[in-house]
Amino acid sequence: MLRVERQRLHDVVVEHLRGFITEGILPPGKKLNERELCETLGISRTPLREALKVLAVEGLIDISPNRGASVSRMSELEIRETFELISGIEAFAGELACERITGQELSDIKSLHDAMVVSKNQNDLPGYYQRNQAIHDLINKAARNSELRQVYLSLNRRIQALRYLSNHQAPKWDRALRDHEEMIEALEARDGKTLSEILRHHLLDKRDAIMLMVRE
Amino acid sequence: MLRVERQRLHDVVVEHLRGFITEGILPPGKKLNERELCETLGISRTPLREALKVLAVEGLIDISPNRGASVSRMSELEIRETFELISGIEAFAGELACERITGQELSDIKSLHDAMVVSKNQNDLPGYYQRNQAIHDLINKAARNSELRQVYLSLNRRIQALRYLSNHQAPKWDRALRDHEEMIEALEARDGKTLSEILRHHLLDKRDAIMLMVRE
DNA sequence: GCTAGGTTTTTTGCATTCAAAATACAAAAA
DNA sequence: TTTTTGTATTTTGAATGCAAAAAACCTAGC
């Protein structure tokens, strides 16, 4: 039978705050006053503090002793390094995916790709980015390694706010679409090496675009 | 001037418990009674609970609502997947290290390798494993990506207890030593692809050895 | 007007307390 | 004897209270 586990308060709080941070409602550098947050969330300080500890381990906020917490403000170096790491992990996921992906998953990806092209032609930027993200997510899932997946998701959350910003800018369409077409070809050919190369450089391109945005 | 930040209690607790878990003093599956731990550590429940939340995010313990915490007992699948992920990350670190390693670091690794061979000839297993670990750690550092490093260390902590167990067993000397020699050759030749291949398979071999141990 | 020093206020860290859920236990019924 | 049900105890989850550190403020002196 399905066990109904009442969610604990601090878990709910973690999810809320995570959302606020990744969606940019709580911007980088924002000071998190405990009493203030308690009032808006309608809870006491104990569960809030537990939630803050969790978010700190996840790298979404910084806590300095006796000074309190603030939303992490990633330095350019941290952004570079995080993207580099993600590029490596995603490339590895691509290799694994080539060994393990099912026909169903592959055709799901193709459909998403087609939908993405439609979004592009309609100049629907949010739709485009959403489908783009979904494709990468599906490849990651197809790697069939839940530890890898957890790390991937955790790292992505940290740069989510940045992505949010850059999603208002149009990408280099031709390059991006060509990359995706080649990715699908490599997947169909189960060519892990090629796919991982494409993914790696695709990510590093994305990084460069975002680094430009951040600097301005 | 260096700011002396008095460590917070829960940070100290995290370090202590982490040590207890990775050194096997608190074995997998061990139930962690809050009151008991508070008494042995001489603190109240608030900082302890904060520490437990942190360890849960790190994956070292499991917390189930209203049931309390226990040291994570990794399933065979989790072990397989974690090693696979580490193999991918370490392979990537090797590629980066080939681009970025300094002469000094390279010669440090060579010294460690020589010391490791001596340990082996003296049948000094702890010494052998310690140097072995140190070599992998140096390669990882040479990748010059602190985000990668953090993830690497975090994942390694999770399998540390298992490593501890397997360290009482003698490895396949000839294979392990040959691997290490080839690793150093690849590093000297700055041959990233080759190094990453060696590292990946070296890790998967290690995994197989540990999987055998775990099953017994 | 600006700085230095001290005082007040706020905020954080931790202990304690209260409430709710889970577990252990014992007595009664099958 | 085994199962079930009601009660007591333990254990966890969350709120409150208290002390110490940091920040804000205010006054005196230049």
C-alpha cells in the first residue's frame, strides 16, 4: 500500500525557497533575514534554519557565521567552472545514453526537436528554451544513472537563474539547430564519442553566451 | 588580517559525524538516535538536527519523517551507479589535468608512485592505498576546477566506507601498477584521451573488486 | 561636517519546552 | 498460543526563550 507521509515543514520550505531562487524572485546577493522569512512563510525559525542549511549544502545560498544567509552570487570563475563541469557530465551522460537509449526515447527526442523548430519559427523563445532543456533532460535520463542525474539536476539548479536571464536573448539559431541535428544523428548511430563531443562544445558555447550576458 | 571565525557547533558536529561514517565507526544502516548522539557529543538537539540535515543532503545518511535518521546503506545499484559516475568525472578530470598540470605536480605524482611501489614491496597495504588515493587526488586537483573537485570529494565520501573495507584485501598488483605507469606516461605526453580511458577503466575495475566484497 | 566611542537594537546560535507521531508493551479476545 | 486493541513511553517535529555577537544608532569631541 502507498504510505502517506505528511511532508515536513522544512522540506516544504526548501522547495519554496529553491523555487524563489531559481526563478530569480530572490536575486543573487539578496540578504535572507530569518525573522522576515519566518513571517512571510508563517513558520518558526527552527524549520527555516534547517531549510537554510540544506540550501547552503546545495550551493544555492551562502551562510556566514553570525551574519546570516544570502543568495549565492556566483563569481565569473565559479560560473566558468560550473559550466565546464556540467559539460563534462553531460558529455559522459551522452556516451552512456548511446548505449542505453530506447527507440521510444529516441523518437520522443525527435518529436521535441521538431516542436523546438516550430517554436523557433514562431519566434516563441520560452517554448524554444523549454523544449531545448527537455531534450537535454531526456538524454540525461536515457543514461540510466540516477546518481549522475541527481548531480546534473543539482548543478543545473545553481545556474538556473542565469539561464533565466539569457533566455530573453535569441541564440545563434543556425549553430544551435545544427548541433541538435547532429546530436540526434549521433544518438541514432549510437556513436557515443561523437555525441559527447557535440554535447561538450554545445554546453561550452552556451557558457560563452551567458558569460557575455553576466559581464554586462 | 585573517578573520578568526569561531566555528559553529553544527559544523563541528557535521565533521565529527562525517568522520564516524566514512571510517566505519557508524556502520551503514546504524540508527542514529538524536538524544543518544546529543549526550555523547554534549550538545542540544537543535545543532545536531541541523547537522543531520546537512549529512542527508550529502547522501551520507537517510532521514525518514517521524522515524529518524540512519547511516545510508547503499544498494548494489547505487554502488554501481556511483562508481560509474565517479569514473566519468575522474576521466574528465584527467583530460583537463593533461591541459593544465604543472611540472611540479607531475613530479609530485611520480614521487608518490615510487613511494607506492615501495609500500607494495614492503607489503604495507595501508601505505599503498593511501598513496594510491593521493595520486588520484593530485590528478583531480591538477584539473583546476574547484566545482569538479567538490563533487568528486563528495561522491568519494559516500563510498569511503566501502573503500575502507576493501583496503584490507590485496589488489591485483600487476594490473594496478601497470595502470598507474600508463597514467603517468599519458600525463607526461599530455594525452588527455588516453589518460581518461585508463582512469575510467581503472575505476571500473576498482568497482568490480568492491562489488565482489560487498556481495559476500 | 565628520569621526570615535559607547550604547541600544537587531539578529544569530543554541538550549529548552511543548506537541504530535511512532514505538513498545500489556491485557483481552479469538 | 496468537492476534488484536488500548495505553504508556519514547522519539521526532516545531515553537519559544535566552545569551552572545553583529549592526545600527547616537552623542561628544575635533
